[in-house]
Amino acid sequence: MLGNLIASLDDPKVAMALFAAFDEPVLLARLAAAADASGRLPSEIVGAAVRNFVDTASEDHWTQLIGLMNRAKDPGLAAMRAILEKSLPGTKGI
């Protein structure tokens, strides 16, 4: 489930639809700022941030993420939100 969601982030429409599902203006503003600063599309920032987390997260971060997913109504969405909150500039996250 989470793996399929991560793999689908290569599609810019999927990445932005996922982000829109959060309905969090502050997180959207942080994404826009990161995109502006890097000169990349917001969908590229989303995909890169999630893949970077997957590649570099500590065991503690994964444990926290799994716990968060277990308590969520939509585990995939909860995981993506937590990853992006941690990964985008201006946050401490998970």
C-alpha cells in the first residue's frame, strides 16, 4: 500500500492530488516556498522529499511512522503528511 503510493509519486498529477488531500494551507505554503527556492515543480519536491525519507529515515522514524499509520483512518495519507511535514523546510516533523 505505502510502496504503491510512493511509486505513484512519479506522476505529477498523483503527487499534487495527494498534497491537495491534506487540505493544510501552511504545508502547501511550505511546499510552494521549497519549490520556488529550488526552481523545481511542487510535484517534484513532493516525490523527492518522500523518496529521500524512505532512503534515509532512521529506525526510530520508521517506528514512529508505523505507529502513526496504525492509528490513522487513512494510513497512506497520514504517512505522506508526516513525511512531508518532516521533510519540507521549516519543520521538525516525526
